[in-house]
Amino acid sequence: MTRLTSDAKGVFPIAPTPFHDDGRIDTASIDKLIDFYLACGSTGVTVLGQLGEAPKLEHTESVAIAKQFIARAAGIPVVVGVSAPGFAAMRALTREVMDAGAAGVMIAPPNTLRTDDQIVGYYKQAAEAIGADVPFVLQDYPLTFSVQMAPSVVRRIVMEVPSCAMLKHEDWPGLEKISTLRGYERDGSMRHISILCGNGGLFLDYEMERGADGANTGYCFPDMLCDVVRLHSSGRKDEAKDLFDAHLPLIRYEQQPGVGLAVRKYVMMKRGLLASAAQRKPAAPMSTTTQQEVDQLLRRLARHDKRAQL
């Protein structure tokens, strides 16, 4: 069993949960997804995140999905989102997926947290609830969760909760936060932690420049994210930026609140990674106009990246 460590790097795609049109889980597409992630060089994968429609799943479904990804992952770390309103549900899911071989879990803050002490206290209690031996990802996504974590708060969590192994950085604007956190490491006031970034990859090129270790997001071309991280890490930064820039219009479009998941699933269906673009209800389907706009974006992207020739 591969455990998540603070040295994690590369790309951990956030996997969507595939559904049939009638809302049943599409297990065949789960295998297709993980096989694709492995083939394109992903260094890990995260399941049951925001993109995974986790709140729409029953507990038994969540466990089954996680187990299937873990069994198929061929040794790369699988992180499972276990965020829940209470610690009992969080603990139950964590125990089952860790027993199945998960590398760690991801925990988002509840939107009721307001003060710095409340945020730090929550993560201390969460770590105690799931077990101090379980590595966890701290998800910092204020645009969705309405919880603002200053760099000093992240530092407190990292230093006071030893099982915190990774920051999923999704603050926006957040480049200065990455610089500040790496500065804490240099001056010795914070231990090293892995920083992988979300937000659809929208700022990945500059996030890497600021010291991020890679991407942890659900953009519909995770293979491009892998290429960008590899190119950047090997010193071929101009090539990385050129490839990234070609994808920016689609990344931007995909980041729209509400419709973003529908766009991602639609493109992944066109790429043959999902049998259906269906979301489990309640869902926000794409309009015909939106579909036409996405098709146009793909045609334009295909001029620069042949993977978009769908």
C-alpha cells in the first residue's frame, strides 16, 4: 500500500464519477479512466472530490468506487475525498478506504468555520477522528467553501497536525500564498509539505514558478497537465507555457460555476473516457449553445494540440 507523503509531486487528476444516463454508476468507465491516467503519466489520482459528485453518493457507493479505483491503480497513490458534515461519517469512510489500500484522504473545511482558531481546531479534531496515522490533504478552496485560510493558518495546521501531508491549493488569487508558504519552509518556521494546485489548472504555469509541486485538478485534458509539469520540471519552461497557453481558452470556459462539470464530462465523453456525460441529479445540464461553444473551442485547440481533434 502506497501512503501519501509530503514529497508528492506531479499530477493527481481529480476523477469524475461516471454515471449511466439513468444515474447508475458506470463501472466500465472507471476502469477506462484509471487506465488513461496511468498511461499519460499521472503520479496519483483523487476520487470523490468536488468533481466526483460525492454528496450525491450513498456510503456503499462511495466505498465501491474508491475500491475499484484503488484496485486498478497499479500502485500509484489514490486519495479519497471524505469530507462530511460530521466526523462519524468521515471516520467510517476513511477506515474502509484506507483498509482497501487508499494512500490518504482529502478533507475540505465546513463553511461554518470563521476564525483562525476554529479552522485549526477543526483539522486537529478531524485528524483525531480519522486516526493520526492517516495522511490527509488539506483542501483550501475559499471560492467554494467560503473559508479563508491565511498562510499563517496553513502553517499552524501543518505544524500542529503531523498527518497533514499535502495542501490542495485553490485560493484565487493565490500565487503570493504559495510564495509565502515556501518562504516559511526556507526560514525553518514550517516543515516541507507537498503543494498541488486546483482551479482547473487555470494558473498552473505560474503556480509551478512559485514553487508548487504539480496539479490536483479535474481539467478534461489531464494528459496536458502531465506534459506541462514534466516540461517545466525538466527546464523546458517555454515549451510548457506554449502548450499551456493553447489550452487556456478551454480551461477558462470550463471554470464557469455551475456548468463546469457538464463541460468536463462532455469533453471526456468525446475523448472516449466516459460512456456518457451524465451527472447524477440534481444536475446542471449543458444547453445546445454551450455544447456548440465547447465544440468550437476544441476545434481551435486542435490547431495546436492534436489530442483535441475529436
